[in-house]
Amino acid sequence: MATDSGAPTGSFRLSMLLYDSRYRSLTIQVFAFFVLMFGAAWLVYNTKTNLEALGKPFGFDFLFNTSGYDIAQRPIEYSSQSTHLRAAMVGLLNTLILAVMACVTATVLGVFAGVLRLSNNWIIARLMTIYIETFRNVPVLIWIIVTSAVMSESMPPPSAFRGADPSASMILWDSVAVTNRGVYIPAPLVEHSLGSLNIPGVQLSLDAIAFLVVVALSIWVNRRVLAHATKVQNATGVRPATWWKSLLILFLPAIVLLYAMGFHLEYPALRGFNFSGGIQMRNSLIAMWIGLSIYTAAFIAEIVRAGIMAISKGQTEAAFALGLQPGKTMRLVILPQALRVIVPPLISQYLNITKNTSLGLAVGYMDLRSTLGGITINQTGRELEGMLLMMLIYLIVSLVISTVMNFYNDRVKLRER
Amino acid sequence: MSDQATSFVRNDMLPPKEPPSSQVGVVKWARENLFGGWLSTVLTLLSIAAIVYIVWHLFPWFANGVWNADSLTQCREILNGATGACWAVIRVNWLQLVFGFYPPELYWRPILAFVLLFVAIAPVLFPSVPRKLLWFSGLYPFLAVWLLWGGTVWAPVLTLAGFVLGYLVLMAAGSLGTVIATGLTIAVPVLFWLFALGPLDDFLQGVIPLEIEPVASRDFGGFMISVVIGVAGIALSLPLGILFALGRQSTMPIIKWISVVFIEFIRGVPLITLLFTASLLLNYFLPPGTNFDLILRVIIMVTLFATAYMAEVIRGGLAALPKGQYEAADALGLDYWKAQRLIIMPQALKISIPGIVNTFIGLFKDTTLVVFIGILDPIGRASAIRATSDWQGIYWELFLFIGAVFWIFCFSMSRYSMHLERRLKTDHR
């Protein structure tokens, strides 16, 4: 039996704080803590002195003053008479809208490009390699500016759609107009609206809420039906047919609701010199959306490729040996393992997209940085408060995204022994 | 029996038949690689259609390019209605795009610094280069700063002298014990830089005036500024990143939490907010009257930003090392720093090479964001060129040029990292 003869016994001496590894870490930490506190105090003191010298009080009351500037893209009610806080909220919503749109398209494009790069088809694999290497080696800012230039320089003006023999025409069965002033898409409208819910500051459309609730309920009921089918299968060995039940449950309630509310699409139409009706997606939004999507998709493609290649061939062969069909092999064996590799870097790409939305400044997209961190700061002269608040909001958004995605990651992660 | 007719027996081999024409050469290759199944066929046809479409539309634009003109109007006159690129904008403005407002008679200085950069990084990149060149790599930062910003030679020499002083102190105080020696090694040079550097600089400048013409930071621009910020950020973020990665793995709670908060804060906010902090807020945080160079502030912010990402990449490498490596280092009796230097880091860094180089590439691309705080990097220069009456309305040629230069830098970095991975591969799979 080995006995512990290492630690010297004896009274505590002051030099042990430096030379005894049991106490040294304590000394280092206390030292680091004091340096940190001293540095923080120095910064706060400097800031206080500087603010006093400039005669600026520190406070966030400027947020409740009238903003006095307009924002082109407003997802919620806003005018130049609204407060700076309201402007910041509009900016945050614009940031989030752009981030969600770009994440979805980048994922779709990236998965396609990543899978196609692994394809046996020589020409498409080469094309995808060229796409990936071109886009990820050039700064995203250039792609955003180039997309913006393509939209404003190469697209026809609305006047080109006029006359008996117009030089430009709408696409997708006359529903979408691509012009140099933006893209006009049909707007979903309802005839018998349920009204809207007015919480102070926010206006929620009851129609959208009703639709979402119905869809969520349908999905829940469908899962119950599938679970019941599995239970019957486990008990009797025969799986009852569920496909028609699923179709009915998933789509019928939503269609009935939409029909009852009188749902229809309002198509954009040329009136005078411009299009009216429908939803206008401004060039700034399109440029940011497409620029961020195609740039990030190149990274996601590499992530997807790496994820699929990380699964050894033996897994596929083992699945075939068990008698699984190729589709089931992909769904039950390859994909769950590939996702484990794919999801963590995918999370950081989503975070990158969210942070890169702050480049909206380059094309005049009114995101959080352009409203709170731009015009508001310029008008009120409160750089310190504005920047701190903006950083805090970005930090919270990033932390929320990474928490949600990590929760998802924990679910797809393989349980290891 | 003997007159029984013998059946035919072939006594020579038949020559092998040619394989069917669908199983050889181009046809076989095309069947396997282009038309193997309906999906593949559709993809091939779509790809060919896309390539033809793109070449059909872009080829005339490239082929008709005009190189000799003084303005866009002149370009259009020469083209006479045909579609074509106006490369003249690059030919006329490329010096501005590369150097910004750097005085033209001093262009040799950034060029020399750029060439010497390759001499300095050669021993780091390629093992076949003589090791003695590493001395030059150590001297290079001081030389480059002097060449780019100019001014008296004594400031960089004295800064370097501070490091030499620190080294001498470390040698001399080695017998006093690790902690005192480390403290002195840090304290003496810092005191030297804070109090002795200014007077000594003035004194030496008075005695031996060695000076080249100083260039102000606001004259820097174009690709030069991207390379300066990028290289400085790359060189500084790797060691700092290693420190923060170790800090995050540390068993000391306070050190660990400082590292975690730093890394998560920097990774949670966009780089552009940090750059605005550098340009707008730093004046609040520093004592009244302090004013330091905008480029230096930007380098600090870009470095901090890259450091956080670098720390995470290296932490991944550390986590991938088997625990046995740490235990083996302990069993050999190595102390913490020796174990890190000799056992842990060489392996962890090797694992994280792809991530490290990706962070470098990301940092270099992110240098374009400095355009938002008024530094005239290539994109800023391009906007300025487009704002002149001669070149108003020109887009693609400038962006194509800038994009191509960035592409060459970033692509060669990623190729080098693949080469490095292959070279350092020690497993025999």
C-alpha cells in the first residue's frame, strides 16, 4: 500500500503563498481579481470624468424622446413621432426578420451545395466546388454590395413594365415583380378579420395567431395518431393505415379556417409610375438577404460535406447487411450520426448570420445598428448608452440562439456510454 | 479406339475481344460520371445550360474590355454601344487601391515591408528554410512598423531594447526563484518603456539623428491597410488565443470565469460594434487628453475579436487530446508550462490547424469592415473612385478586382493549411 507522504506538515509560512502549489493558485487568483477590479475602476473613473467634462449625464431617458426620423421598413407601427425606444424595437425586428430569412435560405442552399459536391456527377461536383471556393474566400461585405448593385443597376425600372409591349414582365404567373426599386410579392389578406390584440406597444394580429394555433393543434393531434398507430403495431404486428388521416388532420382544419376568414392574395399591380398592392421587399432587404445567404451557404455546404464524410462507410455497409433499404439507411443510420457532427458548427454559422446583419449599414438596411446604433446616437449624442444597449441586445440575441440550438443539439446527440 | 475421331481441341488462345464501345474511354467515363441515372442526367444538362448561359453573357463583356481610357464616358465611346468592361478604371486607379494616399515617392517602403514579410514568415511556414532566419522574424515587427510609419529609428530600437532588457533580467534574476524572476522580467521593461523610452529617444535623436520621413496613419489605405491590420491581428491573436483557451480550461475559478466572460462577450457581439467602440467610445474610457492612433485602436479591436474565436478553436483542440497525455506529462514530473509547451500544445495546435487558419481567413476578410469607421480600405477607396465624375456609374470592374485580390490571399491561406495538415499528419491511417 502506498501511503501519502507528499504533503509536508508544519506551520503555515507566508512564503508558502508563492512556493506551495496548494496556495499559489489562490495568490494568482487574488492578484488577477485585484488587477481586474483596478482596471474596471480605472475605466469607470475615466468615463465619469470624461462625461462630467462634456457635461453629459449618464442615463437612458433619451430612449423616451421623440425620434424624429423615418424608417422605410416597419414591421410594427412606427412614425417619426414615435420614441427612440420604438425605433430600436423596429430595428431589432428588422434584424431578426433578416436573420431568420437568411438562416433558412442559407441552410437550404448549403445542404444542396454540400450534397451535390459529393455527387458522383463530375460536372456538378466541380461546379459546386467552384461556387464554394469563390464565395467563402471573398468578404461578405463585397457580396452584399454587389447584390445591391445588381438589384439597383441591372433590374428594370417599374416604367419598363408599362405599355402594350413592355420590355419587362412579371414572373411566376404575374405575381412577382422584380424592379430596381425592390421586389413586389403578393400579400396575404383576409376578408373577415378577427381583429387584432392590442397590448401596449405591440399589436398582434389575431388572424395569424388563430392560424398558428390551428396548425400547432393539427400537428399535435397528428403525432397522437401516429403514436397510436405505433402502439397498435407493437401490439398486433399490423400498422393501421395513417396516411389519409395525417393528410386530413394536417391540412383540413387550416384550409377550413383560411376559407372561413376569406383568405386571398393581393397581387402587386402597376399603377401610375410604380407598383402598388402586395408587399414591397426593398432592395436593401433583398441585397442583405441574398448576399448573406449565398455567402453563408458556402460555409454550410462545407459543414454538411464534412458531416457526411465523417460517417465511415462501414455504417452504410452494416445497415445494408441488416437489410435496410437505402432511404431507411440514410434516415436511420447516416443522418442521425452526421447531424451530430453538423449541428454544432451550424449553430455558429447561424450566430454569424445574426451578427453579420449589422452590415446592413452598407446598403441602408434599417437594422438595430442603423437605428439605435446609428441615427439615434447621432441625434442624441449618447454614444456610450446607445452602444452599450446595442451590444447588450446583440449579446442577448446571440445567447438565446445558442441556448436554443444547444438544446436541439443535445436532442440529436448520440448517447454515448 | 485409335481411329476414333478426335474432337476439336483449341491449342492457341483467342485474342481478347475489344470491350463494347459503351465500356471504354470517353463514353464509359461520361456514362459513369455524367449520365449515371436520370437525376444525374438532368443535373448534367442543367449545369451545361447554366455554364453556357453564363459564358454567353459574360464572355463579350470580358473580351471587349477597354484598358486605355481616362473616364467611363471615354470607355463608352470606344466601346461604341457594344457591351464590354472598362478595365481602364483599374489601370488608372490601381495604385490608389493598393496604397491609399501613401506618398507615391515612398511606395518602396510598404513594398519592401511586404517583401520582407515573406522572408520573415518563411522559417515559420517551411521547415526547409534555415532556422537562423527566425532571428529576422523576431526583428521584423519593429522593422515593419518603422518602414511603414517612418519617423526616428530610435523608437522601435528602444522598444526592442525593452524586450532585450527583460530577457537579461530573466537571466540575471533566475537564481532568485521563479516568482520574483517573472515579476522582475515583466516589471523592468514596462518601467523602461513608461519612463526611460521618451527621454532616451529624444537624447539619441539629438546625438545621432537617424530618421526617415514620417507618414501619418490617415494616409494609409487600400489593400495596404487590410494587410497591415490582417497581419498584425493574425500575429497577435494566436498567442492571446492560446492564453485564453488555457484560461478557460484552468482549475482556478476566477481565471476561468474571466476567460469565459471575455470569450462569450466578444463572440456575442458583431465586430462592427467593437469597431465603433474603438472609434467612438475609446475617448470616454481613457484619461482625458489621451489620443492614440485610429489604426492602432482598430488593430487592438480586431485582435480581441479574433482572439475570442481563436481561443474557442484551440479549446476544441485541447478537448480532443486524450486525457492520458496530460497524465503522462504529470507522470514525467513536468510543471504546468513545460507540459503545455512540450506535450499538450504541439498536439492540440496540430489538431486545430484547420480552425486556426479559418479564423485567420475570417479575420483577413473582416478587415473590410473598417470602411464603416472611415478608414479608406479597398472598398472605401472604390466608393471614393465611384464618386468622382470620371468614373461615376462603374461597379463591376472595381468589385471584381477587389474580390479577386481577396480571393487570392484567402485561397492561398486555405491551400497552405491543407498542405500543413498533410505534412504534420502522424497517424498511419
